Amino acid sequence: MAITSGSPVVLDVTGLTKSYRAAGEEIAVLRGVNLTVRAGESVALTGESGSGKSTLLHLIAGLDAADGGEIRLADASVSELSDAGRAELRRDRLGLVFQQFNLIPSLTVEDNLVFQSRIAGRHDPDWHRELVERLGLSNFLKRYPEQLSGGQQQRVAIGRALATRPLLLLADEPTGNLDEATADEVLALARDLVARSGCGFLMVTHSARLAATLDRQVNLHAGIIAAVIA
């Protein structure tokens, strides 16, 4: 999918702030972050350790509450939702992929893939078949997570996250547990499927090499967006 300035904005972050108390002192992690992601666009979020990348991702996902500012996911203000509303948002409109694969060990690959879409009432058999084929999982559907390699497990995690056709896919160091060749392969698949589904994609990464493969790079430094590389 070609990204143009006319593509709808799926994520709009404005003036976001977040502080934590540590050893009796207030630490400002985010100090007024502004960020947008459009439909079909892939954005790498980079920055040194402690710059607030994972904090920002968790706030967008509604896993934590911001101190100030606003997060809008399409027409929904994440900041104004209740805990139940944020859980519903994660279930129906967000895909989440982490460094740890977080698959359900007692379920087969196939059942892991359809888990979220069935709970959300958004299971699409045709899209499921396409995901299985594109992720190269056809021969592994009856296996359990422990019978898969790390790369295969992360493919399942990506498929599960995209099965609901979310508005936005959030990924926190999704290739951190993979070797370089597998990381390249898994990320290429993710980019292809994001473009195919038309959702936005925001990925936290320490890797400048992987960041450069996405449409845009956003650098977070000292709690603010310091640079944008298109």
C-alpha cells in the first residue's frame, strides 16, 4: 500500500507526558511527545536505553496511563477510556508483539493464531488462511510452541496480532531474541503483512539496520522526539 499524506491517521499522540517516582524523586520519562502514524505506514521508534520508547508503547497500548497529553487511536481517545475500555481496545483494534513471544503453551499453533480474533468476534477464515500461507506456517499448525524455533514462534505471534486486522500493530523489540538472518526474514514478513492489511505499524528497535527498512524513523531522546528520518 502506498503511503500518501492522504492516508488516514490511525495514531495521533499529542503532548504526551509521563513521570515516575524513584528513590523519592520524580523522574520525567516523556516530556511532551508528539507522534502520528498513518494507515499502511511502518515507523521505527529508536533511542538509547532509558529514552522512554517502551513507556511510550505501553501508554499507546493502554497498559499504563499518561500524566498529560492525548493519545487517539482513529476516533477513540485512549486517555479517556476506562480500564475495561482500554482492554477492549487492545482486543479489537490493536495488535501487540513483544520480544518474548507470549504464545499460549497449551494451545497448538493454529489455536494460538485464532485466539485473539475469535475472542474479538473478528475471525476471518480467508484472512487466516492468507496469514498461515504468507508466514510459512502451513506445516506447523498442529505443533505446540515448544516444538518451534524462535523465528517460527515470532511468526505465530505476528499472525495472532494481525488476525483481527487491527488499526495499529505495536511491536517492542520483536526481533530481539532472533539471530540477524531470522530477524530480517521475520521483519520483512511483518512489513509485507502490514502493507497488505493496511494497518499502521510502530516498532521499537535498537537496531539502526532494521529501523532503516521501515518507512520512517523517529528518534526519542530525553523524553521528546528529537529527529524524524523519512
